[in-house]
Amino acid sequence: MLMNASAPSAPPDAPSTADTTLLLLVRHGETPTTGTVLPGRAPGLHLSDRGRVQAERVADRLAGLSVNAIYSSPLERASETAEPAAARTGLAVNRDDGLLECDFGDWTGAAIADLAALPEWQTVQHSPSEFRFPNGESFPEMQARIVGALQALRTDHAGGVVVCFSHADPIKAAVAHALGTPLDLFQRIVISPGSVSAIAFVDGQDPAVLMVNSTSEPLSGLRAQ
């Protein structure tokens, strides 16, 4: 209902203050074209069978965690990943355009193997801050968009736990920003399908990145009960 993996990292001690706002950033599950095509914002791409299993696993991992709100990119693959979590928590899935995939412009729907042969691909990988997708979005614009969206959710749900279903590049950009990592190095961050990354916010302090690209352990330990 919608209004290339790395080993998961172990979470540190759970935040204990009631003033802490916890944002969980979930990449959508696999689709039939994951890893082969740059789907971008094209509509009509749904989860594969494996992707649906990954979505259920995310919902399983939320057990024991008191979730206050669920938000999703409006694209089908993200909202479908959010549905099991919504069913388990009894919460609605709120649409948030700030969580959308990067606008890849003319590259939307292209095979990744073909794009990798272009000279521009090296800029995408090594100097993304300098790149704008033809007739699309730039990486700095994408980062500013998702960081702004997360800031708004943090404000709207201060002291709560918010689960945000999004896409690989926006999540990588948000994690890089929280870590203070330059955008030109954000491609070093791996965000796998169905993975969870967690950022904790306390007013007056820098954000704390609690986990990145986690695909296995329960999430209840991220929040003191």
C-alpha cells in the first residue's frame, strides 16, 4: 500500500537517549534487471522472486523495533519492498519523492555494460561531483535532494524510528554525507539490494552512522528498549 554485496557490519551500542532520531535506509530488493540495466525512474519495474524474499527479510529484521513511520520512493520496486514492513508494523507507506532514484536522463534503461564502455563512465565512477546525466540530474543535486528529505523526516519524527525505502545511489550519497566523505569517493560505498543502513541523529551533534549495507542481523539492537 502506497500513499555486488559486502559483508554486513555489526551495529555499535544502541543509542539510549530519547532525543535520538533513527533513520533506517533500505535499498529495494532485486528486480529482473538488477546489475545489468540502469532503470532509473522508468515505471513498471517490479521485484523479482528473490527481491520479494529480501523484502520479507527486512520486515523480519524490524521485529522488536518500535517503528514510528515508513516512507518510500514512489517507484514500484521500492514501494513493493516496503509492503511487508508496513504489514508487520500496521503503518501506512508514505510516498516521498525525495527518496527517488537519481534521474539518469538519456541513460535511463541503458545496459550497464554499454555505459561502462563510454569515456563518461570514468567520470561517474571517479569524479561524480562533476557529472550530470544527459538531460537528467547531477550527483550533487541528487545528494542535496535526499539529504534534505532525510532532514525533513528527522524533524517530523524527532526522537522516533523512521524506515526509508530508496535506491542504491541516493542511499550511498546520504551515507557519504553523514560520514563527511567527499561525494567523489561515494562510489566506494556498497549498498546491496535489500540492505539496511542506519543513521542516528541527535540535535547539536554530528550524525552517527551505525551500520552500512547490513543484510542479516536483527535491527532491534539499534534502539535501546
